[in-house]
Amino acid sequence: MAKKAEPETFVIKGASFVVTQDAERRILRNVDVLVSGGRISKIGKYLTAKRKVDGKKKLLLPGFVNTHTHLPMTVFRGVGDDMVLQEWLKKRVWPLEGRMKRAHFEAGTVLSHIELIHTGTTAAFDFYNDIDLFYDASKRSGLRLYVGQNVYDGKDGPAPKLALAEKFLKKNRPGEIVQAAVCPHSIYSCSDETIVASKDLARKHGSLFQIHLSETRTEVAECEISRRACRPVELADRLGILDKSTSLAHCGWISKSEAKTIASRGASVSHCPVSNMKLAAGGVTPILELFLYGANISLGTDGSVSNNTLDMFGTMKTAALIQKFHRWDASVLPAQQALDFATLGGARLLGLESEIGSIEEGKSADFILLDLTSIRFQPVTNVVSHIIYSATGDVVTDVFVAGRALKRDGRVVAFDTEKEFAKAQKASDELVSGLED
């Protein structure tokens, strides 16, 4: 067997700004960052290495962590817009998913990886059906990825999906760039027994666990009037699924007491404000209460059919704005906090806080470079503000994961984007053809 290539040693030379995201949230000026063995070995002046990456007129910061998405659905982008949720599901999402074959899964997955990398995401948590159809495609990009098998009570019960989840959990190895996880879809598509069995499987393999929870008012009401006779977070707590390895996607309709429960159990929330607004979920995740109680908060884009982009810049901005608007208070969720959620909060959700989320000596070299000559940064004043309120993913010039360049000088390295775009177009055309208006 050929020996695996060692990570390259290089130096980011003269970065105009380094937004470290360290404990003091330091912003460094005109410094070098030396990378060796896939890790940040030194931050300072006059550092050198054979390979140099020009950091002049660039801003260096940790890569974003997108904690909730559905990668294969990128080939559905734009075909389910401006529809009521249940109509959207019945006339668009479910029929499209029913038509999907391996080539469609792979085309959507690769297209998603290109977009994630292009816009500065270095780690993501995916949540979808039949991960055997796209698990291998996920390894091609170099992106850190947790691929969560969707479990639900189908016509054959949950057993086939649980078996598929376990098949891929057995492939997990420490340090692998792609890891499997377990994701029961929701409390309305899974029985209590299925949810508990999913969590037991995750615990058995030491894997991450995610579930959609309290996304809509209907979901909450149906839980309260059913034999469960409680709110969704109370149910999750009763079932014993809330712990540090559990993340709850959406939480747009949780109460203050539920926020306190989430925090006390050490679970994380993946806040998806753009998707929730586009699908008119109505509720606004109580970020202030979650934060005050000490819950870990992260950000997700959700899938491209309900967002319609995987660009974390848009999600960070929307997360900040919706809280200000909803609370009638412009001081709520400042730019620094939004950036924290997209970096440090995501790292904690993945259990990788000692590895990623900040630029510090000894941590993995997962970071991105932004172009300070972009109109989005003019004039260069408060760079954190500009990242949240001004920038888009198009300002990202370079992306690194564990010292490996995934995007270099504006080009995504692992893929021939023209060919992959053509595959995605073909997949979309095949899936959408003849779909009911």
C-alpha cells in the first residue's frame, strides 16, 4: 500500500488581519502563520517556509462550521420556492426524493461540496436518506463532514435505516475526515422507540446524534395533544436523548423552560434562520435565553431547497438581524456573537473544540482567507462587522482543512467545476421533468 502523503509545511505570509477567535477574541495585524503537519505551529513575525501563501490584503479566520444541511438536495435548488410547507413537501420534496438514483445523490453531493468550500465552510453536518449512495462521494473534497443517516418509521419500520446507519458507523475511525452519525428525522416521523433506538446506536458507537425538533407550531401542538402530552424538548428529555453529543435542528418554537433544559443537559442547537424564514415557520429561536442559560449554539443553512444557498455568510447575517428585529433591540446578537456561533459553536457541536474553531498554535490548520480588496470590505474598518453584515461567500479566496488547500486562489481544487455543474444540471433536469405544477 502506498504511504499516505505527509501534510505540507507552508506559511501564510503577512496576513493583514488574523481574526483568531481565541478566548480573548484577539485580532492580529500583519502577522505570519506557520503550518506544519496539518497544524498551526507558530503565529508571529518573520516566519518562513519553502512554500509561502501571500496574506497581504487578506483576512485570515477560522473556517465556518455548517451544522445542519441536506447535501444531495442541492439539485432541487429553486424548484420548491414560495410554497406553504405541507404543499412544498407533498408536491416538491417527497416526489423529487422518490425519483432519486445514485447519480442524482452524487451530483447533488459534489455540487454541495463545491459550494461549501467556495463560500468558506470547512466542516459540516449532513442529514439525509440512504447515505450509502453518497458517502464515498463525500470523501473526495477534503471537507470535514459528519454524514447522518436519516432514520424514520417507514413502511418496513426503522430497522432498515438503523442497519444502514450501523453499517457506516462501523467504518468510523478517529481522525477520518468523513464520519457517520445517526439522525432520527423528527418526533412526528419517528416513534418514541425509534428515537431511543437511534440514540442507543449512536451511544454504542460514540457518534453524533441530530434530530429536527420544534421546527413548527404544528409539531409542538401535535406533541402536546397526543398521547405524549408534552412539548418536544420535554419529550426528548423524557426519552433520555439529550446530552453533549446531541444536537437539535431548528428549535424555533421552544419555550424558556425548554431552553433551560437544553442547556442543562449539554445539548447543542443548530439554528437555521434563513430556512425557517423562507418556509414561514413563524417562530424565532430564542437565542438570547439559550445563550444566557449556557446552551451551545451553532448555525446551519439547512438544504438548498429551503434556503437556497449553503453560504454561511448569509446565515450569520440573518441570524443577527432576525433577533434584533424580533426583540426590538439592535444590541441583541452582535456581530462577534454571530461569528462565534459559526465557528466556535459549530466546533463544540461536532466535539472538535480542541481542534478547530479558532486560530491558535497547536490547533488544526482549518482556516480561510478573505479578499480585503473586495468592495464588501471598503473601507476597511471593523472587520468582524464587515464579515457578518457586508461580506458574501464570494470574498473567500483560499480554504484549508488540516493544512490541505481545498480552494486556492479562487479555485476549488478537488473538482472540475464545469463538469460537475453539467452533471448537476442533468440530474436536476431528469428529476424535475414532468413534476406536477
